[in-house]
Amino acid sequence: MLKGIDPLLSPDMLKLLAEMGHDDAVVLADANFTAMSLGAGKPVLRLPGVGMLRTLQAVVSLLPLADDVSHPVAYMQVSGTPEGYRSALQREAVALLANAGLPPERVEAVERYAFYERVKKAYAIVVTGELEPWGNFILRKGVLGQPLRA
């Protein structure tokens, strides 16, 4: 155990998050996600029995989100729903992110197959135990440090 680090973040998870560089993406996937085929050649970690909101809370406690892009977080849009629709899980995740300092307008819905294409470019996938369908998110890592001075 380490002080100040969420106990959900295992040594493997901490290593994965630390290895990521600026603008690398991590996918937080539900239990039904096709992680092994889309994540071929990438690290795939599993958090069985852990829901998406709990996982998201632990990850954003350490991971700086990119602030040089308009949407550092994306979620998989529920197929067949109108623009702007968010499932209960997606609404709760957006609220959690807002409490962590990311305004809701910086979280975007991405159509299912476009989401899969983004997953193929991600650094790693974390498969949670989330059972709600469409419970998939992509987080882009930002930087820590001093802003540039003129």
C-alpha cells in the first residue's frame, strides 16, 4: 500500500498510467467490450467486479487529462439514440468528471464504430466489471508541469 493512492490502482495499473505519455489514451471498457481483438498488441488489464464509476474515480485521481484538446474524454454513444442522449451511467460519469474539474462540454459522445477506431490507436485497455452496455470511455492523458512563459 502507498499513502494517498486509491487502493483500486494495482501495481500493474499504476505502471500502465505512468508509462503513458502526453496524448496517449486509455480505454476504460465495460465487461462486454471486445478488448482482446481491438486491443491486440496492447496492454489489457482487468478489474473484474469493479464498476465503471469506481474505476473512473480511481483513474482520474492520478491521471491528468489533456487540456490542449477540446474533448479529452469520449464515451461510446448508445446506438439508435438521438444526438445528446446519455445513459444513466454516462450521465453519472460526466458528473464525476465535472467534480474532478472537467466541464461536461469537454466530454464527447462517439459513434460505436468510430469509437472502435479510436480504441485501436489507444495505449491500453482496462476492462472493468461494468455490466451496463455502452459503458465505455476513452481518456487522453495530459501533462503536469509549469506553463510556458513568454
